[in-house]
Amino acid sequence: MKFKKTKTAALALAALLAAGSFSGCALVTNNLKKDLQQVVATVDITDSEDYASLKGTITSSDVLKRDLVASYASVGSTYVNSYGMAAADVYEMLKNQLVNRQIYVQYAQAYFLDNDSSKSKAGWDKAIADADKSQKEVAAVKYFLDDDEFALAEYNVKTSLNATLDSQELEYIEAEEDTHDHDTARTTPTGIDTVSEDFYDTAYKVYTGYNHASDCGTYEAQDGSTTTTRLKAYKTLLSNLNYYGLISRGEEDTSDITKLSYYNSELKSQCETQLINKLGDVFEEQAKEKVTKEWVETKYQTTLASQKEQFGASDKSALESALDGVSDSSFVLYAPAGYGFVINILLPFSAQQTQELNDSEADFGDVKGNKFVKRASLLEGLTATDQRNTWFTGHDDYSYEAVAEDNAYTAGKADRKYLFFEDSMKKTEGTDGVPAQYEKIPNYLGQYTYNGKVVTKEDEDGDKEYIFQPEKISVDGFLGEMKSYLSHAGLNVANEEYPNGQEDAYFGRARTAYYKEDGKVDYPKFLYYKANISELADFDANEIFHEGSSENIAFSVINELSFAYNTDTAGLNSYLGYAVSPDNTDFVKEFEFAAQEAVRGGAGTITVAPSDYGWHIMYCTFAYSADKTEPYTFNWDEIEVEGTFSNLYYEALTAENFSSYSSEIQTTVLNKYNNDTCVTVYEERYKDLYEA
């Protein structure tokens, strides 16, 4: 467990209870309520000499058996089933994690009492004394949080509970709907609907069905949700809470979940998470102080020299492995010329065309089975369509009608009006000191409308139905869309060429046109189109992830078009695309040549070539060329400019340093306080969970 957790996980216990995950569970005894409420460990660091003066202020913490069972049901069984660990060892590991969390919470309280002048024992005692009886445990942790941190804790509890209820309610919604086949859901971009780390909504409420979803702030009810389905979901949760003893006696009014003792226990847990994060922020700042300009620049030069020595050697396996692992925290600072990355957009043959190609005879008895003439005739008739129709349908309807301010690309057609991911595209700007609700989808321009006509109507139950009439486009039609969308984004395609002719000149060639004099296949003869983006003539590798740069706009446009048309789904959500080597590869040879040709042209180069799968549109996102084998430049002055290489490199080193620094502190803390003096374990109370 780390001190700093940048994202708050869903409430595992709540999710398990909502689904009734423990029902009939053989792991617990018959007297379930009493059994699950047993204390399996007690933590009190004031039993140590270090914090004896805080005895009675920092109160001891109990780890309950129900927490242990919930952890096992949530993640522990994976260790047994997937990794072969013994159940006893898994329970011991989970028990230690729960104990460690309470040690960290108590240590954080002690740390701020010792190091924050605004916190004192007297102030803490007063905060607890002034709190209502049901709120005292929450108040003990809340004292160390500022208003924003506590508001975020409340928001996280409520969003997690709504997510739990949404999941349960969906089962009731689907049960009431007619079942029918759906198309396979289209892959969506990484980062959609990602709530900003610091966002909270003070008007946000848990929608239980006893209230109205419209009165719950920024909460949005699911498609098909009704008061009936929501009440069913909420009553299922209440039933399980009661069954497992998580609702106290006397709690007769259960219509307001925030008045339940269970809610307070979860709020306390979320406050503890915020307190751990707060301590993590302190240690992160301490760790950052060690990441100086001189240290980073030395680290960069050392890594660069090491990679030049390693990746310049004759054995290329280490380089190719490193390229496959490139990310925001793993960089290849040097590579010989000819290496790079491409996005591949596959416009596929239809099933009928594929069958026709498979059934055809090889060209003039070609012993290798090549069918280039037949394939060319099929390529000429190949049409592609926008693949995003499933983004309209189901309970995750991501579509919305564009308005003038969206600057949508419509190709001048009035019936092209739908964009996607409204939350992630339009709710990404904060106001009046409040953080934005959502993070923007990275490397995704978001202005390309669905290419086709969409008609909506209501079915007999009053639900919205979509009827799609997608535009069918040839490879030239796609290139037209690509060039127009790039132009819409302020970029221009230049140096266009059709190396082997266009239309009849390309598709009507004889078999011999595909071969060299020695009988070997002449792969350059398959290249249909080549061009580049003029604004990237002086491509700056430091800018590719910097929003607003020409490099990033081009990347974002091509990435969005890939999500719209590409049927090579393995290439979706890749970091820079496929890693390309100048040597022989395992790729299909026509694909290999077109990818290598794109890399030879440098970042911003576009190539088009066929294979037996259809048309491949290649876009070189990044290339190591003869004059750019060291494409990056670290600039300390840009470490705060989000998305630049210098920013990403600095953040990666800072995160690595913080991880090491916090691990050292945590090891010290655990060595001091996870012992028989501060921790009492009652193994006999939970060993029945793993003993036969």
C-alpha cells in the first residue's frame, strides 16, 4: 500500500453486499452477524514509546472479520485460483494489509499533530467532543482534513454507492427489457468519462429511489432507470446490509442512506484515505526536493549514453523490446535510423469478398498462392463504413448532437450531426476555483461526426431506437475524409503521389507487374498512395503529447479516424502505434513495406497499401531518422508544460523517486509499529475461513 493514492477505488464491501456475494458462503459460521463483527486484530501505536503521550487521543483501531471476508471475496480468491497461493497465506496477507492501513492512519494523525502548527491535541479532543455521537469516529479523522478534502471524501463515498446501485439496478432494467442481439461494442478511447482527481460536487446525492435523480447534483441516472428499478436495487443493498449486521438496531428510517451507521463507517474509511493521501502529498514534496535540475540532467545523459551503447549493438532484441514497452514512464532516447511507430487503419474486405478471394485460383498457378490480380479487382470495390454505431446504443449511449460551439467536422452535410463523449469533451474546464469534472480524452480531437445518417424513433415502450445509414466510402473516399479533417484541424497534406498509378492504372495491371525480373514479389509495386503533413516537416519529438501542438493535433486526428474506421482493433489505444523495425519482421510483407516506407518518410508520413485483409492506411507517429537518432531534448524550463517530453520525463523520475522514498518511510513505520506491542491479532477468530 502506498501513502499516495491518486484514484479512489470503489467501495469493495458495498459492491459485494449489493450483489449478495456472501449469500450461502461456506466461509462463515451460521451466526453470521455476530461472527462477522468479531475483531480479528487491534492496532494502537500509542502503546509504543514514541506516541505514548497521545494515549487516549489517538484511539485504537479494530479490523473486523467482515473486512477480511470482503477483501478475500474481492481480490483474495484471485491469488488462490490464479497464482496457486494457499488460502491461509492469502488471509494472512490481507489481514496484514488491513492492519497496515490502520497503522498508516494512526501514524498520519500523529505526524500532523507533531508537524502541523494548526493541529493540536486540545483541538482534536474538542472536535470529537463537539460531534454528534454517531459522527465522533468520522470527526476524529475529519479534524486533519481541510474543507475540500472532506468534501472530496463525501463525494467519493456517494459516487461509489451510486456506482454500486447502478450495477445492481442494471440487472433489473435488463430483466424488464426485451432481450435482443446487439452488435459487439466498439472499443472506446482510453480516458473517457474519467472524473478529475480533485473534483467534487457538494450538491451530489445518492439516488435511492426515495428521492429524485434530478435532485442529485451531477449524478446521471442510467438509461432505462425508473423509480421502481432504483428502489429494487436500493432495497437489495439494504437487505444485505441488514443481513450482515451493517445496519444498527433502531435505524428504522432507511430512506436516507446518509443517516445510516453504515454510511458513517464508509465515510470514515474515505476520510482515512484522504488523510493517507494528505500525508503522501507531504512526502511527495519532500521527494521532489531531491529531483534537482542537475540530478535530472545527469540522469538523462547517463540513460542516453547507456541506450546508445546497448541499442547500437548488433543484437536488436533489446531495442525492439524497449520500443514495444514505450510509455509515459518508459522512454527510448536513442535508436538507429529506420525504427519508428505507425498507426495502422485497416479498411477490411467484406466477408463475401474474403470468401471470394479465398475461393479464387492463384495467379497463373503461382506456387506461393498469390492472387494479386483477383485481389486488386476486389480492392477496387472495397468500401468501408464508420464503425461507431455501437457508441449510440445500449446503456452507455455516448452520442450527442453537435452545436456550433463544438466546431464539428461534418463534410458540409446537414445530416452529419453526432459527436461522442460529451462529458469528456465539454466538461473539462473548471470554474470559480472548482476543478473540472472530467479529464479530457488525450490524443483525441473529438470533432469528427459520425459519417452517415442517423434516424431516431421511439419503440413501443417509449425507448429511443437508432436507425443507421452509414456512408460507404472507398479508399479514396477515406483519404478525402482524412485530408478534409486534417484541414479542418488546421493541417495540410502535401507531396501527394500515387507511385503505381491511380484507379485503372493501379487496379488493371497484369500479374507480371507485381514481380521483379527474378520472379520475386516487388512489394513497392503495391504502394497505392504516399503523402505527408506539411506542418510536420520539422517534427519535434518533444511535442507529440503536448496538446495544441501541430504534432499532437495530427496525432489526435489520425487517432480519432482510427477509432471511427479501423477494424484492426489490436491497434486501438496503443501508445504510439505499432513499433516498426527496418529489418525483416513477422508482419504481412505488404504491411511491412508500407509501414517501413512511412517510417522512412518520417513522422507525419502517410502510406497506403493492401494485403489479403484489405486496405492499410499507415501514419508514422514517430521516427528515428539519420539526423534524429536522439530525437528528444530535455529542457528543465519545460517541466511544468504538460505533455512535453521534458514534463513527462520529469514526472516519471519524480514518481519513481517518490515511490522509492515513500517505500523507505513505510518500511520504517511498519518495522516500528507492526509488532506485538502495537498490534494484537486474534487468529482463532478467523482461521475457520481457511481451515476445512
